[in-house]
Amino acid sequence: MIAQEQQLDTTSQLAGYLTDCIRPGLKDGYVRFFQAAISA
């Protein structure tokens, strides 16, 4: 379970970097969305 979470974290970080390259500022929206989803 922990390994899955670490993989998901790495994947989301990588996705964040890629989206930031494509559209700067878009990553912040995703970060807020994931934080809201995790805390819900």
C-alpha cells in the first residue's frame, strides 16, 4: 500500500512537471485539486 502511494506520488510529480512545461501555472491548479481530494 505504501509502495503504491509512493509510486502515485512520483507519477503525480512527474505529471506536474510535464504540465508546467506545457502550460505554466496549470500545475498549481492540479496541486490544489489533489490536496482537496486527499483531505476530503
